[in-house]
Amino acid sequence: MNPMNLQFFAAVTASSILAGCAPINVIDVSSSYYRLPAGTTVIVRQTITIPPETAHVTLQDGQAVGIDRLRRYEPFCELEVNDVLEREQQVRPGRFAATRIIRRQELGAQPRPARLAANTITASENDAANDPWTLALLDDALRLNQVHLRLHSATQPNVRELRCAGGWAFTSTVAYPTLAEMNRALGALVSIEIN
């Protein structure tokens, strides 16, 4: 190959690789790829109670929900304060600047593999545990994509963070929550506003 063609090919390949590494600038706020910009504000519209012995409350469908009522596979948010106290705490209405916004993925428990039913005439119980009878399709762990908004307010410095998640899902379907999904989970209690 001609050295000039080789240099051209190398330059095109290198620029293609670098272009693939460039951040995606999505401007559609309804997309799960949209990143909240600097200057985002979180507005607490109603008093929210943090239960005793914890530093956070989980919000879904505009209300505080206990762990036993949380629908884990649907969007939800958590409002967190700095201190764990023996008594309940309250986050009062107010405006909070989002000083840092991070998108993070959490890895969850790996589901148990499914077993195919073995024919009792041709397979013994020991045969059912062998590789042909176990599906490897479910060795993919559950994941949770979260948007973390570090909060600041001079009047309520104990309020630390708002985290919103898209819900637990497999790798092929996991997504970050959209702005609309986060606001729906927060309901009338809290809103996220882009300035």
C-alpha cells in the first residue's frame, strides 16, 4: 500500500475512534440520554419527613413509600440528609441548587438460572442439574441507573442529595430516568427545574 494512502487510512481510523469517544450532546429533555445541565434547581414544595433511624426517604408517585411498598422496577427517587437521628427529621419547602450532577450505575443481585423441566422417563434428578438443562440466558445481573443531584441550601445545610432511578432492569433494558419520570416520581412534593 502506498505510504500516503496508509497515512490517510490511519488518520481516518484514529478520527473515527476519537469521534466514538466524544460525549453525546442530547438536547431532547424527554430522552433518557439527556443530562441535566449546571444550574439545575430542586424545589421542595411540601414538608417531607425523614423517618427515625435513617437519613433518607423514598418517593414514588408523589408520596413517601416504605421499602415494602416500593415498586423497584419503576422510577423512584430518594431524598437524603447528612445525619441519621433517632427522631424523625423534616425537609422544609425551599430551593436547592444542584451543585454536582452524576449519573451512576449500580449492580444488583444476579438472578438464579432457570431450569428446564426434565422428562422423568429419560432423565434422572442428577441429569436435570447438568448443563443441557440449565439456561445460561439469565446470568446477566440486574442494574439500576441513577441520577445523583448533590444539593446545597444555606437555610437547610443538612439536606444532602436527591437520587432518582429508572428502576431495576437487565443490561439490555436498563435506562436512566427522564426528567418527566423523575418529576412524576416526586409528584407535588418536589420538582426539578432547569434554569
